[in-house]
Amino acid sequence: MELRDWKPWFAAYDDPESPLAGRLAVVRDGITRALDEAAAGPIRILSLCAGEGRDVIPVVAAHPRRADVTARLIEFDPEIADVARNAAAEAGLTDQTDQSDQTGAFTVVTGDAADPANFADFGPADLLLLCGIFGNISEADISNTVARAAALTARGGTAIWTRHRREPSLVPAIHDWFAQAGFAALWESDPALPESVYVAGHRQERDPAPFSGGDKLFTFIK
């Protein structure tokens, strides 16, 4: 099926009154909190469907722990990935595409964020971003992604996800799936925000099993 062109969609972020701008602010606050609370030493960030990197790039660039961060952002659309790549460069974040295992590397990968080939070698991450995904995939794929996120998130690491709250809401079920995968709920967005906005953060409380790769995590259906 033909999926939407996401490039015009990002324009809503430039309107400070838009629900997307409100969601972005919550995600950025969650990233800041994760960096603030991270243990001493290297911090690994994995962002699936990273878009233009508007959430993680400015936060990492301004954070005192920026030198500790090794990040991999995965975005399917080449033009959107280039926007993220340029934003990272302008923020002074190092792009070491061939050395992404080194602390300080900040790499934008153009590829399918659901394909384990693009991230299986990177985890487990101290911060896993699953933003802009759960509203565009099937319920079964959300459940599968959460279950497999357990192997992508280090013990003590944070996973941040987004989803709308329109009825029938899947938010309670997603919380249950994270709990089953070994995550404890940390925080959630203000219920006063529009129902198109929901953001939550969870902490992994188990040692992750090795990531097995295999089939894609999800498929976009719109």
C-alpha cells in the first residue's frame, strides 16, 4: 500500500501550539531525565523511526553528558535522514559512521527502522526511543515490538514511546506489555494534553537476553 509522505507532516512541529509540538516537548523532557539519571560511563541511545532527530539531537547537544553519548538514529526516508544528519553536524555531534561503537559517535542510518539488520549490533541501549511508531502499526506489531524491546534495552535503561489516546485506547494494553517485558513505568504525559498525544517512559528492570534478530519488528500500515 502507498504510505503517506512524512516530510510535510514535520511542519507541524514548527507551530508551538500544535499537538505535535506539545508531544515533542514531553519527549525531550523524558530524554533529559534519562540522561540526568544515567549511570556514570558511556550512554547508548537507539532511536527507531528517528525522523529529523528533533527530539534527541538538541537535547544531547545541550546536555552535560553529551560526550558520553553514542547514538544511532534510524530513518527510512533519505531526505528526512539527511535533515537529521545535517542537524547533528550543526550541533557539533560527531558522525563516525564506520566507528559507531566508539563513545561519542552520533550516527544517522538511512534504512528500515524495523529491520534488525540496522540495529541488532548496537544494543542494548541505555535509552530506546519508540516515538511516532505505535500509532502507525497494528496492535500485534506493537505487542511484538515491546516484547523485543526488552532485548534492546539495558538493565536500568529507559524506553520512551508515543501513542494517541483516542478510543478504543491501546495505552493500558501497551503498559501491560511493557510490564510483561520487564519494564517498570516511570512517568507519563499530562492527561490534559490533546488526546492525540500520549508519551510514557519505562525502565528495564531485567538483564536483557541477547537480541535474536530475525523478522522485522513492525510494518507501517499508514
